[in-house]
Amino acid sequence: MARTQSVNASGRILVLLQKLLFVVVFVCSAGSYQLNAQAELGQCGDDGAQPTKTEQSALKSLLKGDLPMAKVYLQTAVRKEGGSEHTLYLMGELAMRQEQPLQALASWEKLLAQCPSYRAEVLYYVGALRVIQGDSSGAKTAVEAYLKNPEREGSLDREAQNLLRDLTLAEQLKAHPVEFIPVPVPGINTPADEYLSLIAPDGTEAFFTRRTVSVDRKSGPAPVKRTLESFMSAEWSDEGGQFSTGTALESPFNRGLNEGGPSVTANNRELYLTVCENTATGYRNCDVFWTLKTGSTWGPLRPVTGGVNRPDSWESQPSVSANGDDLYFVSNRKGGTGGLDLYRSSRLPDGSWSAAELLPTAVNTAQEEKSPFLHPDGATLYFSSSGHPGVGGLDLFWTRWDTNKKAWSVPQNLGIPINTKEDEVGLFVDIAGEKGYFSTNTRQGPGGWDLFQFTLPGSARPQKVALVKGTVATNEGNPRGLEGAEVKITNLASKTVKTASVDVENGRYAHVVALAPGERILVQLVQEDAAFNGQIISEEQTKSSPVVRAELEARTLQKGTEYAMSSIQFTTNSFELNPNAQAIVEGFAEYLRTRPELRVEVQGHTDDVGDDAANLALSARRADAVRNGLLRAGIEASRLQAKGFGEKRPLVPNATDAARQKNRRTVFVVL
């Protein structure tokens, strides 16, 4: 995975020890710290030797922070007195103060071998330092011994229990490795560096940064190397089965700002990314920016308003929800849980963003959390953390929002060998929840940094969702075009309604929905003076691919004009409404209720296969079935007529099976 500078597990332990170790030689009394060397240094049994004058002098020097003098005294103690258990303990203290943890470990291990009962706390120190040494088994043994020791003071119990939890988890992860066979993503990777990558939810476009190095041989006898970072996009080709190598995006991108780390909504129209600039004071400030695409043109880059960005803190690594409702990001602002924390802001009804909300301690820790990726399911969050139990550095985790409990689940480690002793960041997951992606320079690819993909472990996969997309077409007789057009998506089981915006330039729309087994949705165009136009999509249709299309048409209502109801299909020689047809009829009834002045005739048509009289009768029964469904839905009989035309009015000649399918139709005509 991509690596960053961070506090890893060993570093956390080292910092902790530096904070805790020296405190053991103090006793708080009357608001000030008093030396009580005999009591705090420990001893070997009831008959253990007391510290010598040289050892006491070494201890006093340590208390004053005079490390060179403490070292002189301890060297003297070793030379003249042979190095008692007190000397070994203080030598470990001195090594820790000098940031030499492995030397401290050697001194304390020798101390325990010489005097196992010296101080219970030394067992914890040794266990923690064995983690730094890479000896997890020895570390676990020492920490367990500390927690079982009845002589311990108890001040380190919580840290010891957390460390033991980490060590136990690491053992379990090592004992049950997950499958991890990363391969380069075809097309995007080149001999240059590709990183800070993202593939759009529908899989049709990728965004990433490409770093190239050129040599300016005209700059003099010593050629100058120039580095160029470009924000890129690449298109997916179904025919070629891979992405293109990509092109640098035009304005507003690549205009001198340091930009990257993209996140895009499901309709590929809202793009969020990080922009960093040097301020007049020299502070390098990073904020979250966004831009809106209309047709094929990206609008200006603008900072996200509301409570997301601050002038005195670092905001970065945005992850926008697929439908643009929520925005997750990283900040080091004051008031957080640790150094870097994860925050969430929600879209308000007027389109602005709410004040940022710090994610709870179930997710954020006193260490660092970064690199969030919210899956298109809107509930599964992947992120990197150095504070949750892991195997070293920043590990990758996932957590899921429980709607009923209104809480995040306990973060789960993605496992070994996905996570290593190094830092893992920058994971994102495809909409199917089957593939994970990351950039790295530690695996064999075409260049230095490359984008890789791998099969995501089953336990870490998100909830199933579908991405409904399509194009709203217009005809020449529609003077309004797509002005005011929206796509309404209704879950027919839960009756929940979502709305997707339509790009007025090209008619495209997209929206992510959750579909439980057996559920169906009605996808319907909503526009003033437009005819009813809708389609049914079932959960069954999403099993082969989570991306499904529903093409719609914006046509102005006109008297005498025929409007297709394409989702009303009948089985051969049947006039019974199936569930999809019933759903369309109910949707059409709702449409009619909003237009009480509208009167329509439902018409049934067939192809030329079979007997003409039989076709005529069948088409009439089918038209009646739709009319009866509208009556049951509460539409007045005076507003409805039904008529069958059999094979008399074909749209196209019945020359092919495809043509006959077009002619087998149910429509409504405005009266």
C-alpha cells in the first residue's frame, strides 16, 4: 500500500514508555514531586541490596535531566561495584531517555534474569520493547506475566491490557492470513508514477495523479531534472477491457495548484479533491475543494463551504457519498481525538454543507486516522489507523454504520498480508464490493508508483447496492428540453423516494439504491408538462451487474399522441398484469392524480404473428387489464378508456423479431 510518515505501533510504545518510565521514581507529595528512590527503585526480595551512593547520584542526575552525568555515575557503578540490579534498572532508564530502546531492553532483560521480582512494571516495559524488537511472542509472555503479578501498582494495567489485545489480534491475523494477490490495473499504469487514484462508482472513468520526470538538456553542462505532477482522467473501454493511459484534465485543473486525492459522485458530475497552497505566513494550508461538471465541462474549483474547511487547520482526503449526501474528510483541527481525525459533513436542503462532525471514538483514536473511503452503499467506511489493534504502522480497517443503533461497528482489521509492519493507506473498493484498489511502489508494475487491484476478503465486503443510470432523451417537439427534469426513484416495498438530478446538457443521470432480495424500484421522469415515462428495475436484474440502465424520454403531452408504457409486458397469450406491470400501473395512477384534467385512452397492440381476430381480442383484454388496474388505484372511470387494435397499427414493419417486439406494446393516448 502507499506509505506515509506516521506514528507506527513501535513508535506509539516508545512514546508511551518515554512518558511513563521516568515517573516511577517520583512520588507526588503536597503538589510537588519528591524523590523516594528506595521505595521506587525496587529490590530483590526482603534481603535485597540498597542502592549505593554512586547509584543514588546517578538517579539524582536522571531526575535533574543531566543525562551525561548520569551516564558517568552508572559507568562508575559498573566498574567499581559490578553493576547491581539498581544499576541495570537505571541503565535502562538512561537508554530510554537517550531514545535507545533496544539498549534499554538489554539492560532490563538482564535485570529480570538476575532478579525476577525487582519491579513488576519492568515486565511490562520489557514486553513493550520486545514489540519494537519484533518478538511478539516474547512480548506477550512478558505482558501476561505483568498482569498476573500481584505486586504490580496497577497504573499500567490499561496500557498492558491494550497491548495484550493488540498482540493477541496480531497472532490471530498471522494464523489466519487472507488471500491477497494484487495485480496492476490494466491501461492506467505507465513507466511514470500513478498514485492518489480513484475509479468512479460506475467504473467508466478513473482519476489519478501522474508524476513524470523530464531532463532539460538545454539548461547547461549539467542537465536539470524537472518533475511534473498532472491530474489525469482515463476512460474505460468495454471493447478493450481496460482503461486508457489517460489524459491531463484541462481547466480548472492543472493550473499550478497542488491538487489531488479525488472523490466523485455516482453521476460523475461532482468531484471533490484536496488543494494545498502556501499562505502569506508560510503555512501550507490544505482544504477540500469541489467542482461541478455540466455536459463535458468542469466548472471552477471552489472550496467547500460550511464547516468543512478552516484557515488554521489541515483538511484533506475527501470521500463523498455516491449520491452526494455526505462528505468525509481528514483534519488536524483542535478539539479532535488525536493528531489526525475523521470528520463528516452532511448536505443541507439548500445544497450547502453542515458543520463538520467528529466521528466517535469507536472510529477515531488518540493516534491517527486518515485516508477514508465511503463505499457507495453509504454505510461501509474504509480507513487507515495507527490507533486500532493492528500489525504495525497504519493498518487498513473497515466499519459499518448501524442505522438502528445509530452507531458505527467496532472497526475490523483487513488482515495479513494486506496489512504489514509498514503503513497502508489509500484503499478504495468497487461498487460490487469485490475488488479493492491501492497505489504502491513496492510491487512489480510498469513504473515506480502504480495502481493495483485485488480480491477483497469476504468479511470486509460492503452491503449490496445498485447503481441506476441512464439518459433522458428529448424529442424535437419538446420546447423545454431538460429544464426542470428530475428522475424519481421509488422503492416499491418500502415506499421510500429518492431524486436524481439530470444533466441538462446531455440528459445523463445516476443514483445508487439499496435493493433487498425480491425488491423492485420504479424509475420515473418528473418534469412539468411531460408525459408519464417510467421503468421497473428488480433486484434480480442487479445480480449479473450492480450497474443497471433505465433509459427515459422527456416528451411534452399532446392530444392524440401515443406514449409507450414499456415496462408493461405480458406473457404469450396472457392479459394478466405481472408484478412489474402492476407497479407501472400504480405509478401511472399517481401521475394521473397530479393531473386531474387529463383523460387518456389505454391502447393494446400486437405483432402479426397468429390469427388477426385473436390478436384483436387479446389486445383489447390487455388494454382493459391496465384500465381496471387504474380504476383499482382510484382513478375515475370518466377519465379512462381502453381499446385494442391487434396488429392493425404497427410502429415498424413486422420484418424481424426485434421489429415485432416493438409492435407488441401497451401505450396511452391523450384524449
